[in-house]
Amino acid sequence: MSQQEERQTIDSHELTKKVIGKTSYELSFEAIRIVGAGNAAGLLASAAAIGSAFDKHVPLTGLKVSALSFALGIASFSFAYFFYYSAVSSIDSAYRDSVEAVRAGKPVPDPGERAGESARLAVYMIYGSTILFFVGLMISMYMLLHL
């Protein structure tokens, strides 16, 4: 990344902070939490639906599949949260190492691939969690309309 691109990235983070009041990192954490909360609420609703449908002797397969989808979404959310936190921690550590290197007059170390890989995994996991949420939601809606 060139210095010009790096400066534009820093400027975009500062602009986000000024306009919204939160950094893009804080917004990303909030987005991950929202998806996790949606999956948790879906899982609880599916469990409640299974409990009420059990007494009425209706087919439970769709409700079980939606509950499984929400549960997998929660697991994916957990991994996304972990990987995103790991990436932010790696970036913070690399920043501190860079500051120390500049103060000591040494060359600035490369932050490495660890932060980038963790961030990529977090993005994949959050996409997976979001998709699982919508799959569970669609199955639940189908079951609601057809029972």
C-alpha cells in the first residue's frame, strides 16, 4: 500500500468518526453483534415454536431445520467475532511496534499477514452467519404461513 492510499484510509476512518461518532472498527463490531443477536432471537423463536407445535402434532421438520440454521448462524457469529477481534488486536500490536520502531530509528516492521487473514476469515464468517439467518428466517416464515 502506498503512502497516498494509506493516508486516504486513515482519512476515511477519521471522517467516519466525525460524521457518525464511531470508528469503522466500532461499526463493524456492532454489525457483527446485530447478526449474532438476530440468530439468537431466531433460535429462541424456533425453540418456542417447536414447543408449541409439539402439543398440536404438526410436522416439526421445518422448525427443526430453521432452529439448526439459526444455531449454525450463532456458531458462525462466534467465529466471526473471534477473528475480527484477533485482526483488530494484530493491527493494534503492529501499530505499537511501528511507533516503537520509529522512536528507536529502526525500519518500520510489516504488520504481517496475520491481521489480514483474520479479517478475511471474520468477513467470511459474518457472511455465513447472515446467510444462515436469512435461511432460518425464510424457513420459519414458510412454516408460519403453511401451518
